[in-house]
Amino acid sequence: MQKLELSPFQNECMAIPEEIDLFLGGGRGGGKSFLMALLCLRHAEQYNDKARMLFIRRSYAGLRDFELTAREVFGMAYGMAYSYNASEHIFKLPGGATLELGQLESHTDYQKYQGRSFTLLLTDEAGQYATPDLLDLLRSNLRAQLGIPVRMILAANPGGVGHHWLASRYVFANAPWKPFLEEKSKRRWVNCPSTFDGNPFIDRDGYRQQLESSCPEDAELLRAWLDGDWSIARGAYFSSVIEEKRNAIDPWPSIPAGFETWLAHDFGSSAPSATYIFARSPGAEAHGRFYPRDSLILVDELATSRPSDPSKGLGWTVPVLASEIKAMCKLWKIRPEGVADDAIFARMGSGHGSIADEFTREGVRFHPAKKSDRLTGWTIMRRLLADAGKPDVPGLYVSRLCKYWWQTVPTLARDPRRIEDIDSSGPDHAADACRYGCLRMNRKAIVTPLKM
């Protein structure tokens, strides 16, 4: 067998236990396809005729590159001792393992796989799927005998039509290379990012020039391809100021003493509501990281959006919403007080008071956030996002617990009639709540941490 050389990225992925699923979500040219062929080879060697592998793309044309990569890897391992049926797209390997290259574009295509069992599922260019429905359905085909681990591997680059759901599920759920439980599959996953800079087997200077020439007028897309940055959305309002590696932080276990806290809330019922716990740094270290004075940290969120649609709410009433807000505040040991959008302070007539009055009766106290000052709020928020990571100026940092924020804020579009504002027809509820919290920063303290 010819010796196989691996990049550091490929070695690190190969070391992850097989019981953990992989999201290969880096930039272009990182060596993801070669890695998937290596993972197939290892799976075949370990489980022989019990290994049933399926590699998926949306179109048959897209399978051609991986077919060549698999031929290269299997050829180095087996010479001529493997076979490939080009009409059925099936590799048969010594020992009895099979690797099928398949196409999956619609629910009609899924009928080809219904009722069949596979021990390893691999999907390349998963970002070409606008929703995860088909890939979630395909997961039901993962079945194996006792003692053989089943696994799913997804590979994708940022910037495709499926960018949002992939980023929400696998990128912002946890820091890279740290296992986490993915809610839909109930499986442990690891986000394994790579870039062409870490691939020693390509002409990196030439490849960079190739990428630069592919998108000469799209700086955000180029950055996504070069750096594998999933916080980028082309043409989005915050695209130039949000970077995952600067703005995303691991969840805090507690709020340190000396950090001022308050709530920021955007109300909705048929539309989502979003509530955030803000912490303001006195200029101190918190859980292994230093936050300059007046830095803002979004510690946790309560968002009432439907899982399938970030623009639709769950229809919660004020008492239900207030109860959940109080529960979140109790968890973090802070008072349920803060700022909210001005609209909830409008009197509803008939002696019922306002929505804010309802919250007060339920034990949650809000103050007006000066919603009319939209552009000032966006300016403050953008500046704080852009300054995150600098050692001597305040920045805005967002916990990975704030999944709705990461799902919606990085991709919000500009208002086409007023480019300095956000297009409010999009799911801007998390952004609005965040803006209210940023506006409150320079005003007199409203909330102080509970003394426990």
C-alpha cells in the first residue's frame, strides 16, 4: 500500500471518535473531499462486508470530482484490487465493503434510498440544500449491526443557499473542534473548519489568486471562501462588522461579580419576541477572556420563533412569556428588569393599560428603549461589533447560547430605500432587542445583579 500523507486538518478529523458526526465547514481548498475518501477507506477496512457507505450530492454531475478522488485514494490503498461500476456508481472494495455515489435533489429522489441501510452517510456541498429536510430524512437510513458505529458527515462552504441552517445547527452551536449535542438529530457533532492555508498539498498562492479572480467585487464572499467565516452574508447590513472568531464566545457558566446586567426585549406574539440578558464589563476578565471596560456581552436569549420559520412567533401571551423570562433571570441570578420597544408602552384602552403594564403585573419590569432613535442604535451596535477583539476599546460579544441571534442577525438585509437602515421585512427581532440593549448602555443603570 502506498503511504498516504495527511494534512494537520485531516489528521485532527481522523482522530475524532467514529461515534461523533462531523461537519466539515471550512473555506475552499481545505482538503475536505480527500478527507471524506480517507474516512470511507478506514470505515471499509474496519468493517469489511458490514460497511455500506453512501456519498450524496444534489446532482450526478457534482459527483464526478469525488469519484476521481475516491479512485485516487482506493488506488493508493488497493492498486487494481477494487472495482467501480460506472453505470450504478458503486465502488466494491476488497473485504466486501461498498461505496455508492448517489444523487438527492427532491423527495422523489429519496425513494431510491427508502428502506435501505447504510453505516456511513456523507454529503458534499450541503450548502446547496436550502432546507435540511431531505438530509434529515436520509438520516433514517443509518442502521447497522450491534458493534458497528453509524455516522453522518456533512461538508459545506459558507455562502450557499443553505448557509443559514448550517450555520445555526453546526457552526454557532459550539466552538470548533468541541463536541456538542445537536438538537434535531440528538447526536454529538464536531464542527471541523479548514482553510486552503492549512493544506500543504496545493499551490496556496495560486489557489488564492484563483479565488480572488472568482469574486473580484464581492469582498464578503471572498472572505468566506478564504477564511471559512460563516458569519458572512453577502450584502447584509452587518456583513462588514461581524466575524465569528471575534464576536462569538463560548457560553458562560455564570455572570461574574462586578458585571452590570439588564434585559433587552422586543415584543411579539404572532411575530417572534426576543429577550436578551446583557452584561456590561467593568474592564475585567471573565471565564478566561478579558473584556475591555464597557464591553457588552449577550449572555443568553429567550426567542419565541418557530423552529421552521424565524419570522413567525409561537403566539405566547404576556403571562407565559413573563414566566419564561423570570425563569431565565432566576437561572442567571439577575433581576427581571430592563428595556423594551416603545410600542409596548402604548395604552390599549378599555382600562387594560399597556403590554408593559401586563409585564409589570407579572413581575417583569421594562422601561422604554427610545425606539425612534433607530439609526443611532444601529451605529452604536455596528461600532461595538466591529471593535470586538480589540484590547483597549469596548466591543459586543455574543454567546453561542444566543442561537436565534446568530441565525438571523448576520444575514439581515439593508433597506433598499434607506441603506443606512435594516430592511424591517426580515426577521429583525433579535437585532432590534440587541439595539435596545446597546442604546441603554450610556444611560443610568437600571438593573443591578442580585446579591445572593
